[in-house]
Amino acid sequence: MNADDERAAWHEQRRQAVAGHAAALEAGRAAEAEQAGRLLADFVRAAAERGVAPTGLRARAFDGRATYRTRLRGWYLKANRSVAVGEDGHYYVLTVPSSLRARFAGADVSPSAPRLIVGAGGGDGETMPLAELLRRRLDAEAR
């Protein structure tokens, strides 16, 4: 085997290792999202059973200066109203780009893949288990 063949074999081995790592990471994220999705569905069910009414959700501009209506109804999970669970059981991160159109027509917010640790990887150091946020939200309504 010459040097070029060895180099090509090494590059192929590295490519396969990276692809395997990426596939494992994606499988882990999918399993986490599925588990978090079950927590969200349980929360929506419990909120309905307890008579905790959803509210209209608003999204905040990335710069924090404006808030926009959305078509969503649900429950805010954090005091700063940055994340919520919708009536549909989806998880929403309620930050959007500033927009003149959104000022008048409302902002479109798509569901995000839920994580078991809210804020993980966000860099602001403010993380909390999703189950804890959901429990606190239900407990706050009981008072």
C-alpha cells in the first residue's frame, strides 16, 4: 500500500467515525425529544384536568425591545416568557427576529424540539429540567 492509499484509507476511516458519531448524537436527541414530548403531553392533560386555562402566547424580538402576538395558545414555562408549551402539546421558543410585518400581523413561531433540560447549550447558564418547569407551572396555578 503506498502513501496515497494509506492517506485515503485514513480519511475514509475518519469520515466513517464522524458519520457514526453524528448518527449516535441524532439518535440520542430523537430519544430525548420523544421523552420530553411525553412530558409535554402529560402536562397539557393535567392542565386540562385541573382547569388551568391556556393563554394567548406572545413572542419577543431577539433584541428584547418588542413583543408580537402569535396564533398560539398555551402556557409559559419560564418567568421571562421565553418558552412555552402550546395547547397542541408542542414546545415553543418564543423569540423571533424583529419585524414590521409581525408588529401588525403577528409573529409566526414554529415548534422546537423539546429538550429534557431547558436552556441546555444556550450559554446563559440558566438551565432547568423540563419536568421541574412543568411541575412548577402546575403548582403555581394551584395556589
